Amino acid sequence: MNGQLEQEGSAGKKVRADDVFSAFISKLIDMDQRSLEEHFVPFLAAWLKSRCIQNESWKFVVKRVIPELENYSSDLPKLPVWISHGLIIPLFRQNILTIGDLAWYVEEEKEELYDVTNQFKVAALLLTFMATECNMSVESLKS
């Protein structure tokens, strides 16, 4: 699996789930923040439930979206929370995603200043989820 979406009647065109999701996220900047606050997480839940993107392809989406959160820090400060509650944690609950499927910032990949604040927010929410819902001990979370 490489994260590609299947399309009817488009034999030569390749569309990747992570490209679709990234384009979708980039459009959120222009939307009303109150509306996003209210509807974004339920929208993601419906999208996941629709199964229009295969489970394996969601892994590619999550791998891409976490490192790209830096691009939306000022315009969408709540995006890490919405992504975590609407996408990442539900994928963990369904055993589609594991901690090993996540991609984080690697220092060698960037030469300029890189804001990892949103990645820390996602990590904190995941640790809270694992400690509360998965009943993992502090010791097992450290390892």
C-alpha cells in the first residue's frame, strides 16, 4: 500500500490520500474558526466511517500531517487538538494506527528554524489517551 486512492474511470491518474488531506487542511485557513471548532472533529469522524479512504492510506495521511502542523501554527492554533481527537486517536481506537506509524520531525531534514509546538501538543494528547483509555503505566509510556 502506498496511500493511493482508487478512482473510477481514471486509469492513468494517481491520487494519494495524504495529498487530498493536505490540500483539505490548507483550505481550512480561510474558514470561520467557530464553525471549524464545532464541525471539524465530527466531519473527520464521518470521513473515517465512510471508508472512502482505506485504513492503510490513513497511515500515510497521519505520517504527513504531524510534521506539517508547523505550517498552521498561527492560523489554526487548535488544529493539533482537532487532528488528534478527530483522526489520530480514533485510528488508535480502531487498531488501524500504532505509535510506530507516526512520523515526527527529524532535525537533519530542515535547515531553518522549525516550530515543533504543535507536534508536542499531539504527543501530549496521545500520551494522555494511552494513559487513560489504554491503561498504560507511566513506566511503560517512558519506554
